[in-house]
Amino acid sequence: MQKKLTVIGCAMWIVGLAVSIIGLNLTGSERSWVSIAGNVVFLIGLGITGYVWVKKKKDEDKNAEP
């Protein structure tokens, strides 16, 4: 399950970053909407990746205790 979440999170932050950069190159009202959507997807993906990292770290610390 953690591997699946890691893949989803990494894909989301990469896609979000790309969409955000693409949005900066657009003109008109599409520019702000695409940039905001890219930033939201980026932050959600980063949050998922961070959650998995913290959970993995907690599990490792719990297993390392005598």
C-alpha cells in the first residue's frame, strides 16, 4: 500500500509542477486557473509523499526499539 501511495504522490507532484509551469506560459484567464490547478495537484502530491515518508519513518523507529 505504501508503494502505491508513493507512486501516486510522486506522479501527482511531478504532473502538478508541469501543469503549473505550463500555466505560467498561457495568456488570459486560463493562465491563473491552470497555474492554481497545478499548484493544488503539486501540493496534494507532496503531502501524500510526505505522509508516506513519515509513516515509514515511524514504523522503522517502532521496529528498532528493543
